[in-house]
Amino acid sequence: MPSVCFYFQVHQPKRIKKYPIFSIGKDHNYFNDNSDTDLNNERVFKKVANKCYLPTNNLILSLLKKYPEFKVSYSLSGIFLEQAEEYCPEVLRSFYQLAQTGQVEFLAETYYHSLACLYCEDEFKTQVNMHKKLIKEFFNLEPRVFRNTELIYNNNIAKFAKDMGFEAVLTEGVDDILGWRSPNFVYKPKGTNIKLLLKNYRLSDDIAFRFSSRDWEEWPLTAEKFASWISAYNGNGEVINLFMDYETFGEHQWEDTGIFHFLEKLPEEILKHKDNNFKTPSEVASSFYPKDDIDVTRHISWADVERDLSAWRSNAMQYAALDKLYSLKNAVFKTKDKDIIADWRRLQTSDHFYYMCTKWFADGDVHKYFNPYQTPYDAFICYMNVLNDLKLRIQQA
């Protein structure tokens, strides 16, 4: 029977407030919005904490205590942990309780949930080391597995992870990359001796996206039904990697959809099937040999139907914002100003560029749902105004 590997992304950006052009040179507090909108980072964090983080952590903790075989893994972005400490310390305490069970693994990523891997290898490595240090500080654990921002991946990122001492790296099970192969085995990147764990996006998305859709032919999805789907891979897979946003529980799928009841029953139903078990990513990596090499020369991700970089780099606004941001790197560090460096790094968070995305149809609906700005153009204008102010601060430092 296949093992089940649960991985949850836990991240909240520090959104840029409405920042008009006349604020340039006068207002350096880019992220502090006191309005009653989705640009108020404290308000958003506490709302999601009450709907998702706290109830889901409490449920996961009870399941870990009830089922010693149950295991899960998380990546908590540094920018998420900063806000948890500032706005809602009980969220931080609840993750610490999970860590104390010994059944939870915390993965490494970029501290600022950034796209630094695409622009600056030194900054990329620095942010990963910053994140590892933070996980050690908060949970007394050292990450052994790496996941890049939004599962962005190619052969070079695999080599980077190996060179930094990680045992495995997570990414998306993209169909045209896999070809005839199944995502339900461990693989090895071409040219690099590190384990590669691939998301089973069909089963993952059944929970993350389709769970509450009454137009879906499998609605309603029960824990018993889902467990039977996993068991059906017996003989055709060694591990089912279920990777998703943690906000699936209570935020994307509201409580009244039955999502918490589904999660509560799922470990029991999976364990009913003979020899089924749960593994963390590092346990998967140590338990199974790679079945084949996977050659990924382009960048892939878990975003949208294309599973590429187009969520963050598909229009002129996004390219202009990213190019200008990273062009400031040398000047930023020459200032030796901690506040300027910290703001520059917070401006690297991938969400800022996601909000500028102009893709429509199926993906566009998703981008509009997660966009706190009225339009992608508003997001771009605010962002570029902030960069212009940051440039002035650099010149005056």
C-alpha cells in the first residue's frame, strides 16, 4: 500500500498599502495600512488565524495524539512567522505544540517567499539560510528537505538544494515532464544526487480546489471515498504526495463545506486499509529508492493550469517591477541600513507580483479572488511608487 505524505504551505505576505505618488519621499511605512480592508495585514492575519490556523492546528494536534502513525509537514515562510509573532502569538504557540509531538516536519524555503532563485543566487542562498536559522530558533529543528517558493523548480534548483545539504526537494508533478511516469514514486534530478518528491496534483486539488464544488461529479467528497482512491494505487505507487495551501482548511474551503469533518476522519479511513501509513518528506526520501531521473530544464511551479512562472512573469508590469527591484540590490547593501535592506527584502515576496497578473478565464478568477487591490494595475502602481521611494532613501542614506 502507498504511504501518504502531507505537506502544507503556510504563508501570508505583508501587502503594500495604497501608496499614491504624492507619498514618495514622505512616507516610508509601506506595509502599515490602518484601513478596514484586505490591505490591513494585521486584520487579514487575525481573520485567517481564526478561520484556519488555530482551528486546523488544534484539529491536527488532536489527530497526532490519537493516531501515532499520522504525520504531516509544513513550510512556514519567514514573513508568516514574523507576523504570527507580532499579530497573533497563539498561532506561533500552536505550531510549537505540533513540533513537540515529533510527528511533524518543518521544511526550508526562502525566508521572504521570494523569487530570488530567478535573479540572484547569493540572495537566494542568504534567504534560505535565514529561514533555516529561524526554524531552529522557533522550533529547535533543522530542516532536512527544501521546497522553493510556490514549488518553483528546475535542475539548477535541485543542485542548489543538494549543495546546501538538503536530502530532498519538493515540486509539482507536471504531466509533460513526467511523460509516462507516475508522480507516486521518488525520483532523482538529472545530474544531481538528491531525492525528488512530486505532488500528485489530481488528488491534492480534489481537496484544495474541488472539495466544495457541487458541479464536480464526485461531490460530496468523503474521507472514506478519498481513502479508497489512495488505496487503489496499491501496486502502482509507493507514495501519494498531497501538497496544498494550509488555508485550504477554513479559508479557501469554509467550515460549512464540511472540510474539517473530512480532515478529522481522513487518518482513520486511510489507516483502515491494510499497510497504509503516513510519512514525512524526509522519511519518504530515506525509505524509497529513486525510480528514474527527471530532467527539468525549464522552470515549473504549482501555480495555475500552466504550472510555470506565468503567475509572476507574464506581462510587462511584472517584468518591469521585478527588474527594477533586483537592479537595486548593490545600492541597497551599500547603504548598510538595516531598515532599507529589510524593506527591499519584504518587497521580494512573490505575492506582490501575483497581484499584477492579468491572466483571465480560469486562472484569472483565482488571481482576482486573492488580489486585495481593485485591479492588477493598482497593484503595479502602488509597488512602483514604493520602489521610487526606496530609491530616494538609498540615495539619501
